Amino acid sequence: MAETFYTKEQLALREKYRALVKEHVMPRVKEIDEKDRIPKDLIEKLTKAPFFLPALSVPKKFGGHEIGKVDVCIIAEEIGYGCPALIPFLEIAQLYTYVIKLGGTDEQQKRFLGRIASGEVGCYALTDETPGSDPAGMKSTATKTDKGFLLNGRKRLISYADFSDIFALFANEDPASGGKGVSAFIVDKNTKGLTLDKHDLLFGLKGHRAYDLKLENLFVPIEDRIGQKGDGLKLALRVLSNTRISLSFGHIGLARAALEVAVKFAKERVIAGTPIYKHQGIAFPVAEIASEIDAARLMALRAAVLSERNVDHRKETSMAKILCGRVMLRAVEQANLILGGYGGDTEWPIERYLRDAFAWIAAQGTPEIHRVIVAREIFGK
Ligand SMILES: Cc1cc2nc3c(=O)[nH]c(=O)nc-3n(C[C@H](O)[C@H](O)[C@H](O)COP(=O)(O)OP(=O)(O)OC[C@H]3O[C@@H](n4cnc5c(N)ncnc54)[C@H](O)[C@@H]3O)c2cc1C
């Protein structure tokens, strides 16, 4: 359905990434899930040729590909379809990239984005030991020294911290002023005072590891703060508003994958001489989910187009995230029901889809937080 609104070039891009996912990702998915590890050679392919995922949003003048928002979303759907655990190569890379693109000076953009264009991985550490839904209340601090800052605190659920070469970190320079003191900093992985602590044992998205980070007198020079004192929270939210759209497309990719499995099973499974799809009890929910997938994709596409036009799209983005997340959960649940006893059988992908969907839903803001954002836009603050 969204096809109607994609250009010829975008349809070709979709075919290209669909084929890449089929060739390089699909054969590895079971191994990634079972070992909870992404093979090194696959990381190489995803970060460099032929996928170039982290570099897709980096401006051409810094060596990146600088493709449009809708293009990124089209690719995100294909990665979500193939293996959601791999989406941070696009998603988290974009979070990192946007911190610097939206908040950095020309000199900082040149220094930090060129590294991403060359295949390095960046991560985004906003969530603190305090509730992720309230980043203004974060406890991590940045204390001013002569030549920079000393960061102390603890970050949580930081995706791909183990692969990352560069970290975008948020900490509060003035805790007494709440969120108004939060600033953004860029830190190299080997900096003294930055330690990867335990990684969270997610039941889904296996291979995607999200770590706790310890910040202990972590020194950051003044020139590596992005923006001014207190710019961090606004920047973090602007960044998220951009990247939540492609994450929504990732959700749609997983919903599409679940629907395809359900359709295949319903055609092949014959009970008392009748393929089960001939029962309305099976066919109608499939028809509903298919309609909802198209509706959710169109809604996310609207947010992407508004974002490309630089129009305020916070409400539309959160609406899309709510709907795409819900459709993803509904699709995996319905596919599980249609597969009967095979739903829980590890020979079928549905049990993995269920785990992935439920482990994924809170990323970049829980559904409740997106409802808070939409309600605020409707009712005022
Ligand atoms: C797979 C995954 C990857 C992640 N990767 C990263 C990353 O790379 N970097 C990073 O910084 N963070 C990352 N996160 C963290 C994510 O942003 C947080 O999990 C999310 O913001 C929720 O925070 P929390 O888990 O602390 O839940 P809490 O904020 O403690 O929320 C608990 C519950 O309260 C509800 N709630 C909170 N406020 C309200 C309200 N006002 N009204 C109604 N209900 C409310 C929430 O919806 C939730 O149900 C990741 C999370 C996941 C799941």
C-alpha cells in the first residue's frame, strides 16, 4: 500500500535491501538467536559493504551516504523483517549521528561523523539508573573542571555498547535545576573511567546486547561537549523524534514477517480435508492484521515525510510508534494462535518473533510515554 507513495528509486532501494537481508541475514538468524552473538563477519558486512547501515544518515561531505528519512525507513522495515536484533546498526547509529548532526559544531561533525562513515559504531546513552521515562530526573552528573568535565553515574540498557567505538552520553551539569542541567558529551570507548558492566539478559532480540555503563570520574574535554550547558535534554528528545520513525518501520517489518508465516501455515495446514485458511476464524484475523500493517506503515510514512519537510512531527511520530508497536504485538500473537501447538516450537520462527516483539516494545519510549506525548499535543501541557 505504501508502495503507491514510494518513488521508483525507493522501490529499487527496497528490493536491494530485501535481497541483501535474504542473502546475508536470514541464513544467520537462528545462529544469532541461539548463541546470543552477532558473528564478526556479519558485523563487518552490516557496518561496511554491502549494507553500510551506520553511514546511511551521515552527510556526504563527511563520507556518508546521506539518504533521505523515508529511504532509511524502507531499509529499517527490511531489517526488522529479517532480524530485529540487528536494527541498532541503523537505529542506534542514527541516534548517535543525530546528536552530532543536530547539536554539534562543524568541527565536531567533521571529527565524529567521519568515523561513523568509515564503519565505526556509535551508541547512545540516555537511559540512567533512574526511570528511562523521566530522563530529566537522571542521576548521572558532569562536574566542571579546568579543562572539561568529570562524569559520574550509571547508564542502563545501552544497546551495542560492546561493539561501539564512540559513545554519546548524557549527564547533568546542574542537578539542582533538573532537566535544564542535562548536557550531551562524546566519549571514546577506551577512555579511563568508562566501564561496561553487566549486560541485561533480554529474553528476545538475542544478539543485541544492552549494557549497564559505569561512569567513574570519566574525563571529557570541554571541546567534546555537544552544545552548551543544559542543551542535552532538548537535543536528546529532538534526536529521538527523528529516529522513532524508522524504529516504527522496524516494528512493521517484524509484523509482516509474522503475518507471512501465519499465511503460509494456514494454507498448508489441512484439517479434516480443509486447509484452515478456509475457516473465517483463521482468515478474518489475518485480513485484519494485513489491513492494520498497511495502515500503520502509512501512518509512519506520514511522520517520515513531515520530518523530511522539517515540519514539527512529534505527535505524528508518537502516533505512529503507538500504532506500529501495537500492530507488531498483535501480529505475533495472532500468528502464534494460528500455528496452534507449533507456535511454541523452536523449529518455527514465531516463538522468536514473540520474544523479539515483547523485548522491543519499550525501546525509544514505552507506548504509555507516546500516549503522554500525543495527549499533551491534544490537550496542551
Ligand atoms: C531493547 C531495548 C534497547 C534499548 N536501548 C537503549 C539505548 O541504546 N540507549 C538508551 O539510552 N536507552 C535504551 N533503552 C531504554 C529505553 O529507552 C527505556 O527502557 C524506556 O525509556 C523505558 O524506561 P524504563 O525501562 O526505565 O521504564 P520506566 O520509565 O521505569 O517505566 C515503567 C513503566 O511506567 C510507565 N510509565 C512511565 N511514565 C508514565 C506516565 N507518565 N504515564 C503512564 N505510564 C508511565 C512506562 O510506560 C512503563 O510501563 C532500550 C530499551 C530496550 C527495551
